[in-house]
Amino acid sequence: MADIAVREAIRKFTNILGDLSLEEGIRFYRLDEQIEWIRKELDETKSFLIDADAKQEGDERVKNWVRDVRDFAYDTEDIIGTYFLKRISWWRRKKRLFGFLGRFACICCDSAATHEFVMQIEGLKRRSEDIKRSRDTYGIECNVTEAAAGEVAVSFQQRREYFSKYIEPDIVGFVEDIKVLKERLLDERIKYCVIPIVGMGGLGKTTLAKKVYNDVKPYFHCHAWVYISGKPRLPSYILEEIAKKIGLKKEEWEENVEKNLLSFLKERSYIIVLDDLWAIEVWEFLKEFFPDTMNGSRIIVTTRNHDVAKHVAQGSSPHELGFLSYNESWQLFSKKVFPDDGIGRFPPELEPLGRQILKRCGQLPLAIVVMGGLLSLKDKAEHVWLRVLQCMEGEANGECQMTLYLSYIDLPYYLKPCFLYFGLLPEDLEIPVSRLINLWMAEGFIQYQGQLRLEDVARGYLDELIYRNLIQVAKRSFGGRVKACTIHDVLHEFCISKAKEDDFFGIYRNLDSDANAKMRRLAIYCSVCSYISLNHYTSKLRALLCFQKDWESLEKDQRSKKELEKLEIEHLRFIYTGFTLLRVLNLEGVQFEDLPDEFGILIHLKYLGLRDTKFKSLPSTISNLKNLETLDIQSTNYYSVPSVIWLMTQLRHIILDFYAELRNPFIFGYRMDRHRAVDKVSLPNLQTLWMIQGSSLEPSCLCEMTSLRELKIHGQIMLHSKVLSTPKAISDQLENLQLEGRTQFPFPDVPVIPALMLSHYGNLRQLVLQGKLEKLPNHDEFPPNLTKLSLQSTNLLEDPMATLSRLLNLRNLVLGYWSYLGNKLVCSEGGFPKLEVFKLIYLDQLKEWRVDGGAFPQLRALKIKNCEQLDMLPDGLRSITTLTQLELNMPERFYSRFQRNGEDWDKIQHVHSIITWQYGKAKQANFYLKMISFTI
């Protein structure tokens, strides 16, 4: 962490030196020379930190030296950041003041503050000399030379490529547990049951529950996985999470979630997982909303508390999870230590040491996989493994905690803050990787490596944490890229504990939470105003992340919502004036209508997150945020964003949603736009432009976004689509493109998306086209490496299969709502050579589908929904032996053909899982389970 603080201080020094060099007529009494001297000293100190980081765990003096360096860098950054703010304030004040006295007063203030700054720099210089002397005394060495730095960049690139290809091995153990649980879950004689899985932390309760849940959830009409945890949490919020995941509409879970959830579940079979339940009281509240309508519904509960398990089991026996057997432990350990081997074959000379290390893991799955991840990156040498074993024999609070500690210590210095940062985020959060990376970058955790983008470097960091088994993959793309990740609750607790020890971050949950004036990062899991009202704040904060999910935590004082909103705005204004050095501000769930103009004070801000805030507009003072890299706004109502963002050159990611109104600087003049109008777009670093209205952006502006990787436009997009079709018109780095055209009344038959030519986008992997197409592109006009294609409302009249079947890299295809208006689809022999997932949805004119032999050689999942005129499955399904999942939501007559001994039974008898839904309404569970039973 000291390394990050030093690098940020160096960056600030470099900035202020450049700023001072532009001043005219001012002399800072050799101040620039002193600043440059300290900057060089910090730069030199940075190269010693790698050696110090390796030595500090065994030497208290070195640990204190590292702490001194960190505090020195923090103080340096504070001093420079504060001085920057004052200088900007003076500059703005000078522009407003008139007359000799006003300007003279401003100059006097400027001089006084500059003198103070000079004195502070002198103090920093003395502290820097003390740090240098201590470094020499403790024998800390420089481990980085220019040649070594080049080798590090090459090594990182190699490691990144290796880690990015790593795929987690199949689950080990739990064979009998999985069999028993699935039998209980799918037994149609049991009309309703609650199954608790109980065991100590790290045994694999969540892993087991997730395995069986994923296997059986297709057999139920709706399903939800909700993390409970032992932390204070409102039961109504848990209900809201369940309601969202099972499919309730937004207005249904916002207005009366209890009534609507109960009504919804009464009509459907459901499976719900309550992960990590700690309190009987929470269960007693929730169970009232899980109706027993004798339709085969199931609830799975995981808990460490045996009393909770017995209470929830309702007289039956909880499923108690034990330790892995020795053979299972060795199999799991071997696969983690030698992941490339496939079977985890140990060299004979290392096996005795390996078995001793395994013994120290106590047959606990979490400890085994973490230790396996550590050893997988160590040299396969006896003396190295012996040193690990000796460390494990030291004092520790249990085998698992020692394993976690050793794995953390073994992390490279650049990965430690990235790993600890997971503790700052909610433990139940399935973290989108793109969001995590943007936060890491804003914090300054990511270093440039050769020619790689910072985002790619950050992905390399995450891949290594996954390879070390410290982070779990929640979702992957079809290309194998990690889309979302999560962290085990025991590891989450470790991160919080270690971060508290290092003053890395703090967490505020309630009135009893501790506050530390030294901490640089803070997560608030309740009301912002309740935190500030206790004066638990610090001007040194660099990151403030709020995860306020609803208003109930504020309603104890019985004030009206309107009064509460006013209170929130007052406290928001205090945040902007009290935490002026923030780099990260995430106000997720904080309810307010407008951001005050003081928001523009946060000139150091790099990340701004405003998800689920329901605000109405951003102030035009956002243009003052010259360092802003990520603007992440996904609200739940219409809001206005000023056009000045088009000139914020440092922006890398603009993430909006359908509700955003972005004024078009080329259409609206100053009188029509209450925000300042601009006449130029300058976004050379922009990589993500998500959900932008076509009418708010001149098509030619896309040509100036030369770094764009993800683009989503909706509304009037005809001209934008034509620009995209022009070779070299915009970034050839584009990876994800979504065009959602809107039909213009009164011309419903007029195409909204023109003929496209996208073959020049060699990196484009995902394409969504929504809206009437003028013409389906030819196969050689599609991106050559396209892996995912979704067509919706395209109103195609000709069979698209002849074209789409020739897309050689396509792996996922969706023909969605009214994408094709014809009555016949033909998939010719050899077509779709790599397609794995195919979905036909709402093709209400489709009557016949033919699949020739040799088509779909890799198809594994097929979904057909609401194609009401389609009478039968194609004969060609017989030869698709790779097909393992078939999901159907069709009229009753469709199902009668493939009952056992039915006309189409032989077409699908090889399919492992067949999921059926009654057309127009979910089929009752008892029939549903009977349909499934003979295909398992």
C-alpha cells in the first residue's frame, strides 16, 4: 500500500511542477527546486519498497519504516491536493472580484497560503531525509533497475496471457452430498420442503448449494439466490432482492413487495436459496412470504449455526456437511497445485512435503484451494516447499487463518491492495469486472506495463487473484473472459481484518462502528447522514463508497420522506465541501433529486458512481472535474446530463441508461439548453459509451472517439449506423456494439437501421441489432470474429439462416422478438460450425424449421419460446449429440409429440435436461417434474 501512496504523491508533484512552470511573474523562492528534490527522493524510495515489502513481516523495524513511508506519501499528497484546491479557488475568485481592494485582498490570501505551502514543503524535505537515513540503517535494498523493469513488463505480459486462459477445474468431493440433495429437491412426492445445509466456514456449503441449485433451477418456474449474512440487514430489502430475481416487475417490488411477492409465488413452483443465514428471527420474517401450495417448491438454507439449521428444518434432519475425506483432499490439492496437468500429478520428490502441507490445511476445502493456489506459483523445489511448511508451523489462529495469511503475504506488492479492496465492497455482491477495474484504476492501483492499456493490466491482476483461488468467478463470457466475480465470506472477513490493521479502509454499518481519522477509504452501509451527524468523518478520505439500499434505516425518526430527502441533500453538500480530496465517490442507493453546484469542488475525482439515486440532473460544474475517468449513472428515472461532458478529455467510461437525456450541442443553442452549450467533442480516451440517445450526438462525433471499445446507441440512429459502416471512421478496437433503433411515427415500415458494413471491425465480438433493418448484412459484411449476435424487431422477410450459418466464429445466436417474419427456417449441412447456444423467441409466423445433417456440430443449448405456429421440432436434432439442454415455452399441442413413445421422442431422447413451460402460463410443478424425470 505504501507503493501506491508514493506513486500518487509523485504524480501530484509532477503536476504541480508543471503548473508552477506556467506561472508568470511569480517566484516561489526556489520552491520548484525543493519540490523536484522531494519528488526524486520519493521516486528513489519507491524502488526500495519491493524489498521492504518482502522483509516487513519478519522485521518490526522494516514494517515501521514502510508505515513511515506510507504516512509521508499520504501527507505529501494531502498538502499538494489542498494547495491545488486553494489555487483554483483563488483563480475563480479573481474572475468575480472587481476593484483594487478586492483584488488586493485576494493577492494577500494567495501569498499567505503560498508561504504556508513553502513551510510545509520544507518540513517534507526534512522528513524525507530521515526516511532515507532509516532505510540505510535497516539495510533495505533497491531491487529494481532499468533492465529489471523491462523484464518485469515482459514477465507480466507472459503471466497475464497464462492466467487469462485458466479455467477453474470441476468441483471435487461432495459426490454423495450432491446426489442426496438433488434427490430431495426433485422428488415429486415431496410437495414442499426446506433443506438447511449446515457446517463451519470454509467447508464448502455455498459451493455445494450453488452446484445443486444450478443443476435443478431449470426445473422450477422461478428461482432466486439471495445472500443474507450476519451483518445488520433489513428483511424488506431481502424480500426486494428475491422479488427482482424471480421476475417481479419494477412497480410490483417497489410499491408493495410483500403482497406482490406472496401472490406471485402462490401461482408458481420456486426454488430459493438463502445463503449464510445467521438469525432465526430473519427466517421467521421471511418464511411468511414463501407459500406452501403443494406444487413442489423448495428452499435451501446455508448456515454455520446448528440452532438455525434445526429450526429451519421444521422437524426433518439438516444436511450436515463434513470435512473432505483424505483422498478427496489430496485430489483437490493436487489439481490446484498442478492445474495445467489436468489430473494433478505430483512429482515423487515433492509428494511427501505436499502431504505434510495438506495435513496443515485440516481437510478444509477453502484452506486447501488457497494453499494450492499459492504453491502453484512457487518453484517446484523441495527447499521452497519446506520453507512454506515451516511458515505454516508458526503461531496462527487455526489452520485456515494461517493459510490465508501466508497466501496474502505471498502476493506481489501490486496485488495486495487489489485483493484487500474486495473487503470494502458488500460481501454478497456479484461484482461486475468492468466496475471493479474502474475503481482500481481510480484508486491508482494499476501500473502501466509496456504498451498494454490500464484496463488490460487490471484484468491481468484479477486473473492472477483467481488463479491463486483468492477470488471466485461468478460469470464468464462465451470467449472465456471473466464478467463477474465474488469472494468467499471467510476471505472477505480476512480482508476487512487486514485492512483495519493497515488503516487501508473502514466500514460504517451502524452507530457502533469504529471511525479512524487515518483511513483513506470508507464504505457506508447505512444512511450517509447518520454517519456525518456523528462527526465520524475525515478530510483525508480518498474514496467514499455508499451502498444505501433503501430508506427504512432512516425512518426511525418518523420524519416524512420529503424531509429525509432534504436532509440527504444537506449532507451531500457537506460531503463535497468536507471531503474535497476524494478520488472515488460512489453514492449507490442514496436518494436525492439534484447534486448541488458545490459538486464541482471535487477536482481530484476520478470515479463517480450514481446508481439507483433517482436524481434529476447533473450540475454543469461537472466540467470542473478535469481528472474524471468514469461516470457511472444507472438510475431508475429520467435525468439530465449536461453537454459539457463532451469536452472532458480524461473520461474513459460513460455508463448511462435509457433514462439519460444528453443535450445535443449541435442542435440546441444556449437559450434552449439550460446547461452550457459546446461546439466540439473531445473524448480521445473514451472506451465505453453506453446507452446514449442518437438524437443527442452528431454522428460525426463518433469519428473523434478513437479509443472506443463499447458503444450502445438507442433512438434515432440511422445516420450513426452509416458512420459506423464507413471503414476507419471510428475506433477499430470496438469490441461490443449495440444499435437499438426506434420506429418513427407515423412511418412504422421505414427501416431504422441501414445496410451495415462491419467487416473492418476485427475485434468486435458482440453485436445487438434492434429495429427494422433495411437489409441483413451478407456474411462477409459481419465482423469476422463475431461470437455473439442478437437480432430483435428486425422484421426480416427472407430466411436469415443461409447468411448467419456462415459466421464461422459465432457461438451464441438469438433470433428475438419479431426478428424474422417468414414461416420457414432452413439450417443447411455444415452450418453454424461453432454455435453453442441458439434461441428462437416470439417468431409468431414461423411454421417450419429444418435442420440438415451436420449443422450445429457444437450446439449444447436450445431455447424455443412463444413460436406459436411451430408444430414440431426438426428431425435434424437427432444427430446433434452435443445438445444437453432444451428449454421450451410453447402451446400444449407441441409437447404431446415428444412424450415418451411420442412421434418426436427419438429426436430428443439423448438430451440430458428438458425444461418445459406451458404456453402463456407457467406449467404446474407436478406435471413439470414428471416431464423432467425420465430425461435425467
